[in-house]
Amino acid sequence: MLMAHPAVLQDLIAQYEALTLLGAEESTPQARQRLADISYTLCVATGTRDVDMALIAARHRLSGARPEDDSLLRVGAAAEPVAGV
């Protein structure tokens, strides 16, 4: 399964939380559609079918992650120290 980069997950979570906080579910059709799109994308990015589970999975993957994390580049590679990290 493809794994979303931590920066992408962090952005999706932030957008979801902002839309939820602003009450997008009860707002304009555009706001509801944006919330539905973000929810769907979170589910796809985490391999889940429920937005609550997607949020849990995304937050779990963010544990200790940094936006500049190069983990996608190093998947399957030998764990060698990166200079300057």
C-alpha cells in the first residue's frame, strides 16, 4: 500500500479540523463538498473507510514525524544515517 507523506497527512488533518470547527456540515454546499472531499482523501491516504478511523491512522503515522521527513525515499533502503540529521 502506498503511504502518504507525513506533510500531506498533517495538511489533511488541519483542513478537516478547520472545516469541522467552522461547521461545514451545516454550511454552504461548497463547504460541505470540501469537507466530504477532505474526508474521502483522508480515507484513501490511510487505507480506511471511515473518517474517524482515518484521523486516528493519520495521527498515528504522524507520531514523531517531521514535514521534511525523507521516509518515502528510504523505504526498503538500509537504514543509514543522513548527514545533518
